[in-house]
Amino acid sequence: MTSSHAYAGWDPWTYRRDTGMNGHAIDLVGFGVEATDGTIGSITEATYEVGASYVIVDTGPWIFGSRVMLPAGTISRIDRETRIVHVHRSTDEIKNAPNLDKNTQPDRDYRDRLGEYYGKFR
């Protein structure tokens, strides 16, 4: 399934209204990322296209210096003052997500798999 309808009403690729975006894109690059149970890293890339938004997080030593992609819909709150993005997923849920190849940009198949994966934890 490749449409956002595959996620039963949840759109993983759109920032939720209550995140703090307030209709204006915030440059999230450099913001720290907090899962429900701990810090996971900092944002190195963020996109803001309607229905196709995500952030790429450099996990540093947390997952052996890897990077993870988080769909915009996993973000629960953005704190501009502390420069922290809070995600509504645990560190284990993030660690066990489909791997993001370090050398390529995510393709549609990867995005579909990732959306399905995170949709399980709504």
C-alpha cells in the first residue's frame, strides 16, 4: 500500500497540528530529538512538503553512528526554546525500524515500509 490511507487515518508524512509548527516551517536542523524514553540524536535534515515530510536524525554513538528517518507524523511536539523535537515513539521502536541506507536517499518503497512500521505504534 502506498497511500496515506493505508495507515487508517494517520498520515505519517504530515506534521501534526499540535506539534508547534503553527503553519510555519521551522528549520529543525540541529535540534535534538527525544524519544518517549530518552535522547536519540540530532536532526541533520528536515523536509516540509505536504504529505511527504520527515526528519533524518544522526544517532551518534547511540546506534553506532547511524542515521534514522522519522516520518513527520511521529513528532509530538517541537520546543523552539530548548531546540528539542519530541517524538511519540520509544528508543527501541526507533532502533528496530527498517534500516536507512547511509549512502542513498530514501525511496518510495522504504518510505512505505517505514510508514507501515510506525503506524503499528499509534
